[in-house]
Amino acid sequence: MLIVELTFAPDPSPARLAARPAHREVLARLHAEGRLVAAGPWADDTGALLVFDADRPALDRIMEADPYYRTPGVTVAGVREWTPVVGPEPPRAGSTP
């Protein structure tokens, strides 16, 4: 799994606020497809955390296709590989629910 951490500019930029609904639609689709485990903003709206069940090339394609990650006021602070010890298990290739 990969974790994406975003930081937001202190003052909400009009561009970020305008881009957010389309971005959230993309997130909902990715979640329905099983490629996004969870996502959401920090309670103080200084950024967000997204947990993807994807390898790095797939994540790069996801981020390239969603202009939110390049919107003024949004910064990708980091991308890290994460190995959860407790929590939902990701689907195995070829398995059926």
C-alpha cells in the first residue's frame, strides 16, 4: 500500500476549493474499484492523508489523471510505502469477494 500526504496552503485557495468536488468524485470511484482504501483531510484542514492499494506506477498514473494534485494551494508532501499489520487485508490478485 502507498500513503500520500498532502499539505494545503494556510488560506484556502479558490482553485483548491473549486477543484475539490471533482477530486472527491475521483476518490469515490477509486474506492469503489478497490484502489483507494481511505482518504480524508486533517481535522484542521492543513492537509490530507490518502491510503492507496496500488503500486507506485499505478499511483503515479492516478495522480497524473487527477489535476487536484497540481492545484494551487495543494502540495504533495510525501509518498511512502506502508505495510499495515492490523486492518483490512487487501484483495489478492485473482481472488473473488
